[in-house]
Amino acid sequence: MGIMPDSWIRKMAVSNKMIDPFVDKLEKKNVLSYGLSSYGYDARVSRSFKVFTNVNSATVDPKKFSESSFVDRDVDQCIIPPNSFALARTVEYFRIPKETLVVCVGKSTYARCGIIVNVTPLEPEWEGHVTLEFSNTTPLPAKIYANEGAAQFLFFKGEKICDLSYSDRKGKYMFQKGITLPKL
């Protein structure tokens, strides 16, 4: 399994709409960078955020997660409270080919500020907007910038096509359009 270069990402983004909208080069003037890089794609975070709140004293239960645990924000800059987190989604919509697995890593600029971005792998034939989780590990409020780079996606091509893709097994997070909360 090898990591795919910019030429392959560009070809797949244009011919197969693997990334839509697609930015063909790394945009970095006065913003957290986004767009195509040497061996990856830096995706942007949208303006929609769900900021975690404990105002309702709900129990965090991955099998029965309560929407009341979040406050919705549609903003250019999202403030995450100390030692808390927010969910967001990518601006880009992804369509992953069957022979490809995508791994996401956070931007170093956010990481150096104590802001961790977490995303599980995008499996073969998964499709949708990616739900991003921003964890503020600091004792201070943290700021996330909408429509700027949030995380880098790395594309790995398998030596063989898998027998059963995410689409084949009708994965529960298929075709997500907005911020998607945990599902059982």
C-alpha cells in the first residue's frame, strides 16, 4: 500500500469528483493553508459548528448521544471553551475510490496551540462531508477559523481492491451532508 502523490489526487479529484470543491494548489496567504499538497489534501472546515456544553448535565453516551449536549454556531470564527471540544464538517465533499483508504491528520498550527483534530479513516467507497472533531486541550478558550485549513487527508492505494467496501456493507455514516453525531 503506497501513499498517492499530488498528480493522482488531482486526476481523481477532477475526473471522479473525489474532492468537491477541489483547490488545485496550496492556498496559504494569511490563512491556515488548504488545497492540494505534495502527498495530501488540506481540507477546510465549514462555518457550521456544534460546540459541546455541559449546561444540561447530560451523560456522554456513545450509544445514546444527546443533541442537547451541543450549542449550534454558524460563524467565521468558533470559540471552543477550555478543555472542551466542537464538531464541524469539511467544506469539501469526498468520494473515496474502492481501492483507496484515507487517513486524516491535524494541522500542525492547531496542534502547536493545543488544538487536536481527530477524524477516523475514510474507508473504501465512503462518501460525504467529513465530520471533524476539534479538542481544545488547553485551560484557555481556543479559536477555529472557518473556510481555512483544518486537517490533511492522505490517500493510500491498496495493492488489491477490497472484497467489501464501506458502501457494500451500507455503513451508517454514508452520504453525510452536515455534522453527524454518533450513531449506534
